[in-house]
Amino acid sequence: MRVFVAGASGALGSHLVPQLIDAGHEVIGTHNSPESAQLVEVLGAEPVRLDLLDERAVHTAVLGSRPDAIVHEATALGGVKFGRNLDKATAATLRLRAEGTDALLAAAAEAGVRRFVAQSFAPFLYARQGGPVKTEADPVDQAPLRGTSKAFAAITHLEKVTTDFGGIVLRYGGFYGAANDALIEPVRKRRLPIVGNGGGIFSWLHLDDGAAATVLALEHPGPAIYNIVDDDPAPVREWLPVLAEALGAKPPRHVPAWLARLIAGSAAVEVATQARGSSNAKAKRELGWTLRYPSWRTGFPATYSAIAVADGQAAGQGAGATYARD
């Protein structure tokens, strides 16, 4: 197929494009800077500069590309500084998930494209009650955390309009697998503690596995929603020390919930102590998806050991390691 990938130069998009090409597809990849254009071209796709918030430009790009399928992976999270208010920190991404999705779907409808896959997000989405691991049939949170109501509204909108169109929504887990992963710096500097009992459950996903699931989803009929996560949802108290060790960092600090609430806000504390994980059983069963990294327990060391070694070598030479940013 000719596949139009919105966000081809991003974290997941840059892993997805080569896998689509390996599967025999022809890829048109969107980007928003000259540097990103070079990356898209090196990956093997036809680069198209596009602002997804410009509805007319989206219309022109999609109809001009004549795609058989569209994959929406566009975000604006590179270099974002997260704080107490997730809505404020991710405002640009929320517009891409709402207005950008609408523009792509309108263009798809006019172009006669029926295959549409869109990026959603599993962590923090499900209700923080009941069992520790949720399936796609479980309810999403009806009382979003403070500072996340706009994020939930954008995700809810994306999922509804995509499935109404007959498309597929992929609720990805927390991404890892890139040298500029957002958690690297705070973990190495011991700025990410275990809060309270560290009982919040997280579901992780290596970018290579996320890309592989996306390729399979393109060949599957919709509408559908899938959790795209690894096999091993686990509490913060288990995965955070393993991540620190893989990065060659000191063990994470432990902070009481009351103190973390004063410093980081109530939402951060609730995520760290009450978040629910996600099950990938449906995706494995219906998509025939197998994972290269079934667990973060082996995925973190395999991914970050090279970074830890490089950092140690740079420190030994009197120079700090640097990491590329999107």
C-alpha cells in the first residue's frame, strides 16, 4: 500500500517508516523542519512538509499523495518540560490529537481512504479502581486527574472520531528505546523518586515493538481499539530501580506521598501510587503480534546499556554526554 504517515520523523514514526518499507509498503512521511525532512528521506520515505493544524494544507497533501492508508503518529512532545499541569505542557499535542485528527479524517474521506490508524495512550487512561491491569473493555477514567482534563478530552475525541470512521486506535504504552527518552535525564539525576508505596502500575513499550504492531494494524479491519503494551505491567517500585541500574545511575530516592504532593502536586502522586496497567492480550490474539521485548526487565538493560557505557567513557574523558532532541 501507499501509506501516508503523519509524524514520520517523530519517536514512533522514525521506527515505523523502515518497518513499513520492509513490509513492502511505499511511505509518504510528513515532517515540520528541514532537518526532519532529511531524516524522513534517509529512512526511505517521500518527505512532505505539513502543518496538521492547517486543514487546507492537509487536504492538499493527502489528495496529492493518493494514499491507500493513513497513520496518525504526530505529536509535539520533543523537548517538552512536564510539570504539575499536563494540559499546559502538552497543549500543542492536544491540538494535533483533536484538530489534526479531524483534518486527516476529512481528507481521508474525500480521498476515499478507508484504512486509518491513530495513536492513543494507555498509561493514566483507565479508571484508577478495580483490578491492577485493564483491558480495552474496561472504562476509562471518568474523573481525570487535576490538570489532565483537556488531555482526556483530546484522547476521547480522537478515539471516537477514528472508530466512527471505521479506523483503528492504538493505545500505546510508555515509550522507550530512543537515546533522548524523556525519563533518562531525571532518572540519572535522581529527580524521579519512588513515591509512597510506589504502587502505581505502568505498562511499557519498546518503540520497535510499537512500530511492529502498527504495521500489523494496517492490515486489520476496523473499527477497533488495542492496547499496545508489553507483557509485564508493573508498579513503579519494581521498574524504576531497574531503569536506574540500566542507565548506570544511583538507585531512586524514596519520598513520602505528603511531601511529593507539596512538591509535584496531587496528580503526580496519584499516578505514582494508583495508576493501572494494561493488557495486550487482544492485540496479540487478533493482530498476531509478537514482541521483541516482552518485558522492560530485559528491554531496559538491552536498550540503555550502550548509553550508560558511552556516558561513562565521556565522563572519563572529561566531557559530558549529549543526546539529540526531537
